[in-house]
Amino acid sequence: MNKELFELLEENGFKQYESTKGSSALFQKRIDGEYHLPTLCSTNDKLFVDVNYYSFSMPDRPLHEGVEISIRHGAKDDKWFDLKMYSITPDEITTEFLKQTIDRLMAAWEAVNA
């Protein structure tokens, strides 16, 4: 587990949830109040961003850690999208990196809803 990463995520408003995808830790934050975008999820009128931390090792290989940052929602045409940045090392995650990545994901979200 990466304590520093987990603390940084919690300091930035993310809450940790039990993962059902088999990853080591799932954090989620509701962001529609911060971004005020015209397009919310077609199912629940909300927007969340997920941060998935994972780690694994293989025989004769060092521990591998990674992070995915994603949004997964129904677009206004009721098609579902999973937009993400992945293969991020935990050391790359900073408050500024989170903000820039979420900004990019929100721009992509608006593009699929255009």
C-alpha cells in the first residue's frame, strides 16, 4: 500500500471505497459541484471521478504499482463511457497532477456529449 498517495487523495477530497474490481484501493470523489458542466450522468445527474491504485508482483520481478484516474458515466444519448488515464506511477500523483488530469477528463466528457 502507498500511504503517501492515499493521504494525498484524501486531502484532495477523495474517499476510499471497497473495490469490486480486484484493485488494491479505490477512491472516489463527486465533482459536479466543482466543475459545473452542462452534462451530467444520464442515469443519476451526478459526476464522479475514480482513482484506482493497484499493485502486484510476479515471481522474479519487482513489485509493480500503478494508478488509473477515470470517469465512467452515461452520456446524454444514453451510451456509457469509461474515460481514463492509466499506467500512472504513484510518484506522479500530486494535487496539481490530479487537477490537470480531471480537467482533461472533463474536456473529454464534454466532447463525447457534444
